[in-house]
Amino acid sequence: MFRTLLRLQVLAFWRAPFRTGRVALASLRALGIAYAVLTAAALGFLIPDTLSVWVPELSALRAVQQALLPALVLLTMGRVLFQDVPTRGVEAFLMLPVSRPKVARAVTIRTALTVFNVAPVAFVIPFALRTVRGAEGDEAALVFALGMAACVAVSHGTVVVWKTRLGTAPRETVAVVGSALAAMSVAQLGLGGLLGPNALMTGALMLILAVLLNGYAYRTLKAALYLDPSMRKHGEKAVAPVRGFERPGIRAFLDLEWRLVRRTRFPRGILLNAIAMTAALAASVFIVSAPTAPMMLFATATVAISAGQFALPFASGHYDRLLTLPGALQAFVGAKLALGVGSVLVLGALVALPALVVDPGMLGPLACAVLFGAGVFAPAAVVGSTLAPKPIDVDDPFMNSPRVHALLPQVVLAVASGIGVAPYVLFGPEVGLLVMGGLGAVGVVCLPFWLRGIETRVTQQRYAVAHRFRSVL
């Protein structure tokens, strides 16, 4: 089944339009992957020599032991952002009399073939053979290599569960993923890690955790492939109908947004994923002592960035009739802006609570980050969503699928990110914070102009779509 899936993906790649551009992009991607793997392998082999030159008093074993847990956290965050569960190529098999477990196994194997799994292993093998083996012996090297492979497998299984189960069972998913990360933290910090006196016990715990978590990930993936509505739970509570759309206002559209989040998988998954990223970024500020202002900027804008780039694609499939009512378009755009700005303010308030306890000096950078997020990031995300307004299946169980992402909204968000971070890098922390806060304050003052501009663009798009529809009749 895996070979069939791979062969069909290769055929689809070569037979798709714009093959020259696709080949160029694929070549660049392959070069980037090869560079990452070779760099990891070289680092694993040469890290003792590098540290002996730059930091002679620090041993390679101690450096890796200290950096192991933060590296695994960063690896998992990178997976959440960039690793995909490639289910798009198996959609045709879901309508055929093909064994669903075979399809799930093929997707599982395809998901495992990622640079996020290959690059860490490329680092671990030479490091274990040269450094660990030379210092601790063959048994310690074997335990370290197997334990690190298990840690990478735990990280991989965590992301698969997160992306296939979060929208369907958020509490169960958070509990499973949180338990896995807590067990990994206990193994690394409480037992001394894979290079400590309890290395064998740590490695055994990691292997057991990897087997259990990836088995659960396979079951969740197989369950997510059952797209028949009859497989859903029955007996759900009836909800009151939505009222107030004789002359719809912002409040009515906000009520619809809340119901959409509660009832459907994709918006709920986006929201929970963004909140989890906020917690991770805020923790990196408080624990790892990362640069405060840029990290706070992205920590408070995760919901606005994630949900904002899908604001109008949701509308194109679900709000067409409502947007024909008098004043509905302005209220709809206002609701989207209110959601983005409100999410920044709420996340800023939540991050401010631990900042008051840990370091009150973080409140100044946090205030500047909240201003910039509310005045620039949130409106820019909604503007970006107008560049690719295609309908989205809000009940899609697979998060971060390529079919729902577009390049132009992400380019707009990248430009906004550059505008926010550039003053901090060019002028230093103090002047950069003032510039960032000033730009955010100007953006907040100009929110009515943002509203009018986005409304005008959406109106033009709707007229253009209607004109193309009439021209083919």
C-alpha cells in the first residue's frame, strides 16, 4: 500500500500543471533537507572538537545533557508548525473497498519520513559512536542511541496525535500530549537523562513511552480516516437557534463565530493549537530567558495569526446568504477584526499574570507587543485572508493540511513580523520597543480605516466573482 501511495504521488507530481516550477521548488526543498541532515551529522561528529576550541572547560557530554530537553521542546514546536500528516494522497482510497488499516499504515510510514526524524538521528549516531562510546563505553553508547531514537519517536507521536485528534477530542488530546511531555521531562530532569547514572532506566522509560504513544497515534489516525457522518457521536445536546439577523450586527456574527468554534473541528483545533503555542512561547521567555519583546510579540498574537489568515475563507463557504443582508458585510468584517484584536488583549492579560510574579520588568515589553499585535498583526492577518478566499471544510480532522493553506496570507504575516522585529534588531531593545509600541498605537488608532479598507476589498472580490459567474452563463 505504501508503494502504491508513493507511486501515485510521484505521478501526480509529474502530471500536474506548472511542472517546471514544482520541480524547482522540490529541488530547493531537497537541497535544504540534505543540508540539514549533513549539518546534523557533522555536528554530532565534530562537537567535541568545536567545544574544545570555543569552550574548553565544557565537555561535550555535559553540553548535550544540558541542551537535550530544550532541543526536544524546540523540535516538537517545529513539528507543530511545519510537519504535516499527509492524508491528501489517500483520499481516493477512502471511497474504494480498500482496507482502512492498510491506508492508515501507509500514511503512518509516510508521516515518519520527515526531516524532523532523520536530522536528529543523523546527529545521534556519530555522537554516540565517537563521544559517548569513547567516554562511557559501548553499552552507554547503545543506551544513548536507542533512548534518543525513542525521544524522537515520542516527539513524532505527540505531533501526530495533536494534529489528528485535537479538533475531535481536545481534552483527551491535551491530557495525552501533556502526560507524554511530563514523562519526558521527568525522565530527563528527575532521572538524570540518558547520560546520567540512571541512563538505562531513562532509556527504558522512553522506549515504553514511544511504543505506547505511537500506537495511540496510529489508532487516532485510523479513526480520523472514517469520514462517514454516521460514525459521529449521537445524542448531542440541542442548542438554541441563532437569532438577531434581521439587521445583523457585530455581536450576532461573534455569536456565530463562537458556535463555529464549539461545533466544528478545524476552528476549534486552530484555537487550541494557537493557545498551546502561546504557552510554549511564554514559557520560553520565563524559563529559557529568550529575547523578551519579539517572543512576547508572537506569544500574544498566535490566535490572531492562526485564525486571522482563515477569517474570510470560512466566510466564503458559510456566510454568503447572511452577507447579502443590509449592513452585514461591515458587521462581519468588524467581527473578524474584533476577534483578532480581542484575542491579542486576552492573551496579553494571561501572559501578564505570570510576568507580575516572575519579573514585573517584562510588563513594558509585553505592553508594546500587545499594542503591535492589536494594531498591526490582527488587521494584517484579516487582510491576508482576502488574498486567498477559498472555502474550507471546517469539519476537517487534519490540521495544517496543505489544501487549506495559501502562500500570500503567510507572506503578509511574514512582512508584518519583519516590521515588528526589525526595530528591535536595528535600534536595540530600548529604541526598538518604543518604535514597536508607536507603530502598534498608530495601528490601533487606524482600526476604522483598516475596517473600511478590508470591507472595500471584500466587496470588490464579491463583485468580481459574481461577474465571472455571469460571464459563463
